[in-house]
Amino acid sequence: MDIKFMKKNDILIVKVKGELDHHTSDIFKESINNEYQKGYKNIILDLKDLNFMDSSGIGMILGRYKMAKDKHGTLAIVGAKSQLLKVIELSGILRVINCYKSIEEAIESMQRGI
């Protein structure tokens, strides 16, 4: 798994490549936590290059959502492929986390406060 971070104002953009499962979720969690503590409010997870995610990944995403919510921010998912989107939908995440087609769309929504 490869993780890259980008910054846009108070938004941490996390680009994930590879697989997010029980083998990698702890590394992913620690990496995001360490970066997020540098003063961000919101998180965008770019899953365009994520090939696989299991329940550990779902739990990790929900934990990062709670972390952002505790700082009066939010978390958004972008670029999820159809198979991954199905897993996300079945998990119920979409009841609390918005999913967008592009990073730009998610940023615009966050800046409007949606």
C-alpha cells in the first residue's frame, strides 16, 4: 500500500494505492493520524487507486471520520470504483460519510459546509 498526502487549506487529502485490509489498516491509521495532527480539520480519502478493502478498512475509515468530527470537521470519500463502492454502500458508511466523484467536488462541498 502507498499513501500520499496533499494539503488544501484545512483539508488533508489522502491518496491511497493498493489494498486496505487487516494487514495494512494499522499502518494507514497511524499515517493519517500523524499527518492529521498537524492542524487539519477535514479529510478527503481518494480511493481511486484502491484495489481492495475489507472490514478492517471500513473500521479505519469510520475511525478517521470520528477523529475529524471531534474537531468539528468531516471526512469525504472520492473516486471509489464500482466494486469498492458496493462494499462501502453495504457497510452503511454512506449514512454518515459523503462520497464524491472528484477531489474538487468534495473540496467545494466542504467549503460550502455541506
